[in-house]
Amino acid sequence: MNVDGFGIGWYADGDPVPARYRRAAARSGPTPASPTWRGSPAPAPCWPPCARPPDGTESGAAAAAPYASGRWLFSHNGVLNGWPAATACLAASLPAEDLLALEARCDSALAWALVAARLKAGTPAGQALASVIADLGRHGITGRFNFLLTDGEVISATAAGDTPATCAGRARRRRCGGGVRAR
């Protein structure tokens, strides 16, 4: 796959803030020589590696997931169709300081800001993800909304929008609908 960026995050023992390694181009894995690598040589628990597909938004290390705030790590494997114009109404719902603090000018960073705002307000992780997807739908925003969110203890995930997914059936594989399932 041709990707615009790659990233991984992990929680080192005794460190309350997750570490991240992000690059502007795809990579087979992080290197311990990186100044951002902290913790053990094989950190665990690890955030799944994230690759950012080219979608016409900003590329570079800042645009590569995972995004972070406090103990939270977030990634979006997908696209908000029509970004930025289609998402302007949702961006306007955020405080100016949240928009100015975006790590990158891309659809995934905006999705993270929307989720992070809900987390700051005390919304549980799974509900925060589902709420953002519901808001996207209410505003007619289509796309792929595959979100992963963790605080190092629990991982919440969604697969929604025009996401092709396959599930294992008893004797055959079948195509699954693009529902929202968040824990």
C-alpha cells in the first residue's frame, strides 16, 4: 500500500504518558535509535501500527497516527469525504484553542479533536467514538470511520461508513455491514 505516513504508540512501564513514533513515509517498524523511542526495546503493551493512506489531506509525520492527549492514543483509518469544506460545521463546534492545537491539518486530526473534546467532557471512550460518527452522519458527512482509541487499559474501536469488512462465517466468509460497535 502506498501510504503518507506511519506511526506506533506504546505505554512504557512507570510512564503515565504514552510514547509515539511517527514518520512521514511507510516503514516496517520503529527503530530503537529514534530519540522518541522510550521504554523497553520491545515495548508492550503496544498500539497497533497505523498507516495513513493518501487521501489528499496533509501528509507528514504530524498527520500520521496515533494522535495523543494525556493517556489517550487515537487513530483513524479512513477518510472524511469532502474534507475540509464538508466538516466546517463540526470544526466550528470546537473551541478555537482546540482547532489551533491540531497536530496536522487533515481530516483525521479533526476527527481526533472531536473525540478528544468528548473525552474531556467526561464521555466514556466508546460513547465518544459513536457520538462523533453520529454527528458526522447528521451533517451528511460520508466516508470511512475506522477509529481506534485507547487509554492503555481498554481499546475502543469502530468500523463505520463505507468500510469494506469481512467476517469469518462458519464455513464461509461473508461481507459485513458498516455498523458502529464501540466498547
